[in-house]
Amino acid sequence: MAILPILEVPDPRLKTISTPVEAFDADLKKLVDDMTETMYAAPGIGLAAIQVGVPKRLLVIDLQEEEGEGGAPVRNPRVFVNPEKIGRAH
């Protein structure tokens, strides 16, 4: 796994429209692994592929508490492929 550089505003690549993921192959699995490692190293709770310069509809998040019993980090990353917003946010 590798820690990827995170793009920041005003980088114009962040405005690129991401394309749908067509197949969850070995390359995409590696990207997910790298994004997860990058998210934890940042530290953060979520990271979209476009934030690491990859215009794909993919994101990783982990909303778990930082520490479990004995102070060990609790990690439960989730991967979202081709997410869609449904309804309105209130």
C-alpha cells in the first residue's frame, strides 16, 4: 500500500467530473487500499478518489471511534462505489 498525495483547493483537478466504476478489478482494489491508508495517515474520516487525482466515483470512509479497549484503534473502513444521492438533505 502507498500513501497518496491529497489534492487541495484550488487545484482544478478537484472540479473534474468523475466517471462511474465499470469493474472492481485488482487495480481498483489497490486504489481502495491506498486510499484507505492515505485516509488514516491524513488523518481523516473519508476520502474520495478525486481527492487523490483519480476521477472515479469511489470513496472510502471510517466513522468508528478512534480507540477501542486498551487504546487500540478501531478500524472499520467502508467502500462506496458509484454512490448516488437520493432525496434532499435537510
